[in-house]
Amino acid sequence: MTQASYSASSIATLNIIKLLTEQEVAALIRKSVHWLRRKRWEGGTESIPYRKLGSAVRYAESDVLKWIEQHVLQTSSCSTKEVPHG
């Protein structure tokens, strides 16, 4: 089915996934492509979900944004509190 054959109502119901390359994700999260590849190989919570399209690796933008939100740290460190002088 070509894009021209979609009706306005069917386009509204499509769940379009924006896919990002390794380079785009690395730039977005300020890590290297090597870091992304290592985390894919290691797995675990540091790995961002990805898709393989043939030999190409792609990341859904929504998965990357979700991963970023899951890695927000909240601290109660005393380094953020004022220390009284003298």
C-alpha cells in the first residue's frame, strides 16, 4: 500500500514510529556509538531497546525518550544543601 492510498481517517489511526540511527541516539544522549553497541551486547537496564532491520540497527524515538526518563536520578545528597559558615 502506498502512502497516496491511505485515507485521512486511516492515517489518523496509524501508530507511526520514528526510528533513529545509532549516530542520532548517541548524539541525543551524549554517548558514543561504541557505548551504544557495548550496551546492546551487554544487555541489562543500561541497554536501550532497539530493532534490527536487516543489518541496520534502529531505535524508536519513544523508546529512547522512555529510557532517558527511567534514568533520572533524585538525590538527597548534602552537597546540595547550604553549609553554615563559622
